[in-house]
Amino acid sequence: MQRLVEIRSYKLKPGSGARFHDLVVSQSMPLVRSFGMDVVTFGPSVHDPDAYFLVRAYDSLEHRRSSQEAFYSSAAWRNGPRQSIIELIEADWDVVLWLTPAAIDAMRISRARAEA
């Protein structure tokens, strides 16, 4: 059974990549995961220190919509890391596609190897 995968890309303000990553790791990811979102992988792009990606998996478009609505409208996000994070983003965009569990697992493994 395939899952819906969202690949979110960020163009960050010049020189902000390291700060953005620190905020994501220390504040955003724990919060995102506390909302039950399946974060497949995330991190700085290998080609540009001020480019970043986030990959999440969902069961359907409706699951994506409801999960993100719950998260992004929450007080925990709005009163937490939101402002510090969005101040560092110049632009962002999403690509959404269906992938097999094997393809998703390959992305998870690739990120784990990069961190090792």
C-alpha cells in the first residue's frame, strides 16, 4: 500500500541555515512528532547550506490536511517556535506524491546514514 509523501523545500535567508537546523532539531521536530506526524527525513540540502527539506508521510490527502491543520493552528506551535522559524524562511514549496513503503524506508535509512 502506497503512502502520500510531502516533500517540503525551504529557501532560507542567507547565512541562516545552521540556526534554522538548530531550531528544527531542538524545538520543531519534537513538537511535530508529539502531534503524531510521520517525519520521514529532514535536514540541510547537500548543495546549499541555506536550503532545507522536510519529508513527511500520510495516509491520504485528507490525513495530510487534518494533521497539518491541527499542528499549525495549535497554541504549542503558534506560541512556541513558529516565529523564530518563519523569520528565517525566504520561500517554501511542497511537492506531494505517492510512494511505496520501500521508497519511504530508503529515505529514512539515507538520513540515518548521513547522521552517523
